[in-house]
Amino acid sequence: MSLFASLTDAAYALVRPVVHATDGEAAHNLTLNALQPLPRARHALTSPALATHFAGIEFPNPVGLAPGFDKDARVAHAMPHFGFGFVEVGTLTPLPQEGNPRPRLFRLVEDGAVINRMGFNNGGQAKATERIACLRRFGLPVPLGINIGANKDSADRVADYAKGTAAMAPLADYLTVNISSPNTPGLRALQDKGALEALLDAVAAAQQTGVAVPVLLKVAPDLESADIDDIVKVALDKGIAAVIVANTTITRPPLASPHAGEAGGLSGAPLAALALQRLKDFRAASGGSLSLVAAGGIGSAEQAWERIRAGAGLVQIYSAMVYSGPGLASRIAKGLEALAARDGFARVSDAVGIDH
């Protein structure tokens, strides 16, 4: 673990009671304000065992920052300081939007979880483009993913994804097509086979007119077997680089927090079992022919290692940092290196899918 991550974890332990006494969204904004002045990271946490080739991209380590933390690309420049091997910003929509009414972000402390119904609140792609272009000009030591979505009131959501592709692909190492947020009414219907085919055709057409980068598809964990089979078939037919499994869930396992009944997507520890099962389902449905990224409920190196052995080439974290501190990515990456050595693998990537 880096000295920087260790120091920030120590500082977070001191301020966490104050942070958790503050409204979740206000605390998040304060965090972004604190991180924004940090100097641009020039080095990434890596080693021969951690370096990962995935979707045609070289990653210094397989632990990434999930979207939602840095929606508007305000702090991507600083995140490699904390051990992240890649950073995904967004979700960004063509036009700015406020999102859903507040309060819309809730900590479930007793459960190690978060419920959000943010609704793709962001400043829009044009404003983010200025920040990302500046970041690209000065360089970033890790790959940058850009997560794109559709505006809530859009008359043509497929066109929104095409616009997002054309606007953001020239600045991204990869694009994520996010059709799995539960907080934009009707968005998850784009996971249906016919709608998904039309959407990915539009994304591909938008890439033909500009810079082509790998496209990843982010799906919900709340899928049936037939849905998974359809998504795998379409993803393979359309040349999708990888599927991210999974977004937040609208299901509710037993929860202890008084916020358990809040509407929105549940993330954090209670999502772990469902997200792991869906990862296994996608691995089985594709016969290992579709690259996968694991997200949802990952809070330790052991959990990340389980996802990798189940078929994930990369992992992403976010909600667990609320409880474990900003040094979590560094701890997970170093832990993965140790677990790979323990199990007889020279590289973490050698273990992808070994259990399934």
C-alpha cells in the first residue's frame, strides 16, 4: 500500500464520524472539493504480477474506480494516487441535468451499503469534455473510461447514446454504455434484445465517423437467465469489448438499516452475493468467450480475487470506500498480488475464470 493511501486512510479514520454525520450527498461533494486541488498523479500502482491486458488496453493493475464517484471528471487526475489501476468517470449525458429530487443518497451503515436514486445528475458532456481534454493534454498514468447515458426527458434515448459516443470516444480509452441504472424510468428496457441491438448499432455507427475505442456494456444484476443469454448473444454479435456485471440492484435482501425502505439502487456489501452469481451466469452463458468486468459489493482483496477466479478480468469499487476509506484500492491491488502468489499464479490475470 502506498504511503499516500496509508496517510489518507489514517486521516479518513479521524474524520469519518464527522463525514457520516453529514448528509451523504453533501459529504460526497465535500470529498470532491478536497480532492480537486491535489496534484496530477504521474505514476500508477503496478508490478509484473498486477499488469493486465484487457480489451486491447494495458492496465497497470486490475482495480478500477467505478463511475458515480467522479461523475463530471473533476478528480480523475488524482485517483491513481490511491492505487487505482483505471478510472471510469460519469455517467455523462448529452445535456446537463439535475437528477432526481433530494434526498437521494442514503448510507445504510448497519449493512455496509448505500442506496441511491441520483438519476444521472451531471453537468453534461460539453463541460466534462473541457476537463477531460485538459487531463489528456497533461497525461494520466492509468486508462480512462467514460460512462455515457441518456437524458431522462430525451425523446430519443438511442440518439443520446450515439451523441455521447461521438462526443466522448475521442477522449476515452474505453466507453461504457450504461443502460442499467434503475433511477431513470424505462432505461433498463434497453437491455431487451431488440432494443439492445438497435442501440449498439447506433453506437457502432457513431464510432465509424470518429475515433473508435473499445465499448463496454454495463448491465443490471436483476436479470433472468433468458435475459442473460440474449445480452451475451447480442454483445458477441456486435463486437462489444466486455460486459460490466453489475450495476445496483432494486431487490432488497434482509437489511438492518432504517433506510432499507428507500427507493433506488442498492450497492455495497449486500449486493456481493447477487453480483458474484450474475458474473458466474454471464461467464457460463458465454462459455468464457465474453470478457467481463466485476462490480458490486467488492470490499476486500479476497472478494476481488473471487470475482477474478470466477471470470472477471478487471474489478471496480466505489461504495466500499464509504466505509473502508480511500486507500481501499491500494489494499486490494496489493492483496491480489499476494493471493495470486499464494495460489501459484505468476500474474493475477492468469487466474481469470479458473474456477468456472
